[in-house]
Amino acid sequence: MASKTSRAVMEPEGEKASQHSPELLLGLYRTLWKCRMADEKARVLFRQGKFGGNFYSAVGQEATNVGTAFGLREDDWIAPSHRDWTSNIIKGAPLKFCFAQLFAKATSPDRGRSSPAHMGYPPLHVITPASSIAGQLNVGTGVAFGLKKHGRDTIVVAYFGDGATSIGGFHEALNFAGVHKLPIVYVCANNLWAESVPLRLQTALTNLSERAKAYGFPGVSVDGNDVLAVYDVAQTAIARARSGQGPTLIECKTYRWYGHSEIDPAKYRIKEEVDAWKKKDPVATFEKHLLEKKILTDAKKTQVTSEITQEINEAVEFAEQSPYPDPSELSDHVWGAPYGGAQKGSR
Ligand SMILES: Cc1ncc(C[n+]2csc(CCOP(=O)(O)OP(=O)(O)O)c2C)c(N)n1
Ligand SMILES: [Mg+2]
């Protein structure tokens, strides 16, 4: 499968459902909606001033995140980027903790310490994202190295964008993983933009998966808005990593509907480009597919979205009502042992 566009991209739409159980298809469907609705809700809450900092929406990219993480085991690891807040949701972190993290409340997994959306969830092995682009690739690769050394059969899935592929840390991570045949899957969400920098100014490549060639492992490019195509490619890569054959680089071609963050009006993009990608909405496309295949009914569709709405409302209420951390906790959990230079309350 080295450096080519996935066969799944080419397949006629209707052929795919037969290979997947209805439970899997409905699970993917519910998770796509959960990510879409939680992400849209977070955008609204940010604009209402309910939480500070910033928020990096991944609306439009749901099939990439869901397709690559849905088939993971509970003890597998995820190394997300700044745009992968929903990785926590896909891995199964309770929504109330996800919203508490955005709100920087004491009830969040990091007790209000990290930037909004830079969320990790230790009980389910989601690593807190690094703010430095590609930093999570180095951390995730280190975790994969540790897993291999300890003889575990768990794997890491690490996420990043097109822009991250130009940074040294990306190349160091993939090179190291190739040398040591590490149990890791690298997922590049190529959304065509790195803040305001278009892909054509980022690289002369068309398929970013070709970069894998330089590190001696397979690369595959896939339609990142087709959840089943992404899922199939990810399953192959996950099995490869778990069986000790080493890494895979998956490039998912997708698009973020909104600006780089909620403070970016994205005036550098033309309307036609945005409109064309919105027509390829990964959630609506999959929904239509399932309705046509009669795996989904209108009644089930309403049930799924109303259950998620209720879950989100309860989670937001939990986050809003939770306290902020007490300032006296500021230096807790920063050092493994008390550090003489900056004791709590020493200033
Ligand atoms: C080393 C470093 N340089 C610059 C930034 C600022 N920055 C944050 S996200 C980003 C763009 C990343 O683009 P891409 O990798 O394509 O991911 P996307 O935001 O599109 O998901 C930049 C330049 C940073 N966080 N770290
Ligand atoms: Mg990008």
C-alpha cells in the first residue's frame, strides 16, 4: 500500500456497507454526530464568552478523527494535536470532563491547567497535546518506543496537520519510528491550510503520504471525509502496528469549515472553496448512505441526535457549575517531588 491513494477512495459508494456490521456503522454514525455537535456547541460557548483562550474547531474533519480512532482498544494511546479535542470524545472520555476542560474547571482531567481544547484523558490513554506544532509526534513516538520495549501489544495513533509535515520534529519522529519499527500510526489531517498558509506554499508534494518513503514504511492517502474509507485504511495500519511490523503514515484529505481558530475569520480562503467542501460534509454524506442502505431510519436519526443533545446539555451544565481550581493548587502536580526553588506560597 506504499504511497498511493487508497483503493477505498475509488470504490463506488454503495459497495462498502456490506463489509461492515450494522453495529459498526451505527457506532460510527453516532460518534460522527457526537463530535460534530460537541464541536459546534464549543464554538457557540466560546463566542458567548463562556470560556477563555481559544478553540480550534475540527468541524468538517470528523470522518478523519472518527475513522482512525473508532477501532482502538481502551489501552491503546492517542497523541492528539491542537485540533483533536474530539479525540477524547471518540476514545470515550465523558463529555462532562471534556467541557470542564474547555472551561478550565477543577473537575477537568487536568484540573484547569492546559489551554482550552488541549485536552488529554489519562484513564483512556489520550496524551495532552503539545502547543508546539508536531510536538505530540515526538511524545507519541516516545510512548510507542516504550510500549515496544515493554513488549506490549498496544499501539499509538498520533495526529497532526499538513503544516506539521514541514517541521523538523515530524521528520525526527517518523525517522526514529521507521528505524525501530514502532507500533504507531501517524495520521495527517491534510485540511489544505496551516493557519493562512496554503498547501501549495507548504510543499511541492500532492500526496503527503509520500513522505513515508523517506523513512522506510508505508504511506497511504485517503479521502478523509469518507469515514468507511478512513476506517478501513486505519484498520490495516493498526493491525500492522500491533503485529510488530511498524508504522504507517495515513494522509486524510479533508477540510476545516471554519477559521484556524475562533478568532480567525479566514479571509484568505475563497467562498467557492469552502462551499465545495461543505458539499462533501462527512456526517451528512454518511447519514445519506446509511438511510439509502436502510441501516438508519428517520426515527433512529432523531433518537441519536436528541440523545446527544441531552448529553451535551448535561455536560455543559456540569462544567458551568464546577468550581475553578483554588489558586493554592497552582504548583501542585508540576514537579514529581517538592522543588526547593519555587515552593507553593513562597512569593
Ligand atoms: C512550532 C510552532 N510554530 C507555530 C505555531 C503556531 N501554530 C499553531 S497551529 C499552526 C498551524 C498548523 O497547521 P497544520 O499543521 O496544518 O494543522 P491545522 O491547524 O490545519 O490542523 C501554527 C502555525 C506553533 N504552535 N508551534
Ligand atoms: Mg492544516
